[in-house]
Amino acid sequence: MKRYSIPNTNLEVSRIGYGCMNLGGAWNQAPLTAADISRAVGLVTTAHEQGINLFDHADIYTRGKSEAVFGKVLQQQPDLRGKIVIQSKCGIRFRDDPRPGDPGRYDFSYEHIVQSVEGSLRRLQTSYLDVLLLHRPDPLVEPEEVARAFDELQRSGKVRYFGVSNHTAGQMALLQNYCDQPLVINQVEMNLLHAYLIDEGVIANQAGGQYTAAAGTLDYCRRHEVMIQAWAPVAGGKLFNPPPQAEERVRKTADLVAKLAQEKSTTQEAIVLGWLLRHPARIQPIIGTTNPDRLIASCLADDVTLTREEWFALFVRARGAPLP
Ligand SMILES: NC(=O)c1ccc[n+]([C@@H]2O[C@H](COP(=O)([O-])OP(=O)(O)OC[C@H]3O[C@@H](n4cnc5c(N)ncnc54)[C@H](OP(=O)(O)O)[C@@H]3O)[C@@H](O)[C@H]2O)c1
């Protein structure tokens, strides 16, 4: 698989990354089973065989079990660590953490960021994260504290590079004003059915245009060389054989996806992901399937090149309205 260099790092990553959100099985505190471990070994091995070298985690995924099962994979295959890029996230806290009755919340405090990374390293059985992302913007963020946490994590060798997820241009600029380390990634929800960050540039200054909060996020990232990662890149599978009662724009887009896949002798996954890869911002889809066949079908996107006409035909069908 072809690779991207992440600007301002020495990391070379596959154009498609593997999302480990559901690698640990159910979102509960049941212990990992032998079946969970062998399934994870299979998925990580398949992803790596397809050329994927970036694995996306978060401290909360399947309540820590995704990182823990990945740690078991690394334990079985110690050579793998040096060949891959491991990224995790922090900043979301579940209800009842740590005291019963505590609300679900975001937490970018120094203590929480540092403790979260230490927990991730323990579960992953590794001494460093290649990249740490702040998971979702914390309205109580104190950027000086984030900067202090980043300094400490970098100084101690626990984290090499830093980034954000679900952040707007303004939120990134605020953080960057305080942090010495460049923010190198912004991971955002993006797919044909959720293309607001792309569409907002098209509808700017149109009557009824919305999306003002995130305005300019994609352009900010391009201008400051922040790599965009797309989460939910296949919209959770909604574009593959949608039921008759699905929204019209979903059905029409799915029809075109199927037609293009047939014309290009490739898979529907490859067309949906190829739409993201065709964007010049060098977007890296983070795929989340837990089915090895779909994982392989997805990686065929690396060989697909959509024309400008095909890209717009998909875009217009998916937005459900003609261009202005
Ligand atoms: N930063 C954030 O806030 C954030 C939020 C969510 C996710 N993420 C990251 O992004 C990754 C991907 O997210 P995602 O899992 O939502 O994305 P996704 O890849 O768009 O969706 C995966 C889901 O779609 C299903 N699916 C995939 N291909 C399918 C097909 N051909 N037919 C039917 N169903 C299909 C999968 O089921 P099967 O497993 O059965 O294939 C799985 O449930 C996660 O693993 C995580 O690393 C980040």
C-alpha cells in the first residue's frame, strides 16, 4: 500500500489506517477471552499483510480491552512494534469514573492526560505511543495545562507526536498557540454521507448555509500541514446494499457506488474509500471493520483513482442536492 509522510514527523504511514475501536469485543468489563485474542491476532495480521502500518486506539475503546488485546498481539509478535505506528487518544471519561455518580465528561487536565497515557502504555505493553490525540474538544480546556502535559510526555519518551480529534480550526489554533509540539493530525468524522467539512466550503455564502462552527477546518489543516484522518470512513456500512426504506440520497449514492465498483472491477468499499483518498488534502481513512474479508476489500481502495467527474457525481448524490 502506498504511504503518506506525516508532515513535521518522521512517520511514514499507510494511506489507510486500521481503527481498533471494536478489537476488544463487547464494551464491558468482562475479561478478555482466548477467542478475543485469536480474533485480534487475525485482524491485526490481516491488516498488516495488506500494508496497513497505522493502528488507531483510544483509552476508552471497549473499556480498555481494545488496547489490552492489542498488547497481547504485541506480546505474541514482539517484532511488530518497530514496524507499526500506534496512536491512541485520551480526554473522554465515562460516567462513574472514578466515583459512582460522576458524569460522563471530557477532561484535558494535566493529571488526566498523563494518567491516561500511562494506562494506555500499560495495556498496550509498549513503552511509547507514536501519536497521542485529544479525543473530543473539552469546553473547560486550559491550553497551558495541555502544553505542560505534552512537554512531560515528550520529555519522558512516552509520546513522540501529538494531535487532536474532532477539533475545529479555532480550537486547534488556540491549542497550537500554547503547545511547542506541532499538532500533526486531526481525526474527524468524514465519509460520503457525512461530508460537512468538505461541503461547508461549497455552501459558503449561500442562503440557508450552516456548519459555521467548523468553518475552515479542512483549509486550516491543509495550510498548517495537519494530516486529516477520516473516522467512520464507510459510514458504518450504510452505503452497501441499503434497505428500500433508507433515505433516497443513501440509496442513490449506493447505486452509483455499486455501478462504479463494477465498471472498475473493484469493491464497493474501495469506491467509498477511494472518494476520500481522491481529495488532495491527503486524507487517511481509518477503517473499523472487524471482518477480515471486508478489511481486504477495503484495502483495494489504494488502487482506485476516481476522476474529477466520478468524485463530483458521488458527492452530489450523497449531498442530496445539486451544487450551488
Ligand atoms: N475520533 C473519534 O471520535 C472516533 C469515533 C469513532 C471511531 N473512530 C475510529 O475510527 C475507526 C472506524 O470507525 P467506524 O468503525 O465507525 O467506521 P466504519 O469503518 O465506517 O464502520 C465500521 C462498521 O461498519 C460495518 N461495515 C463495514 N463494512 C461493511 C460492509 N461492507 N457491509 C456492512 N457493514 C459494514 C462494520 O461491521 P463489521 O465489523 O461487521 O464489518 C462496522 O460495524 C474506529 O475503529 C476508531 O478507531 C474514531
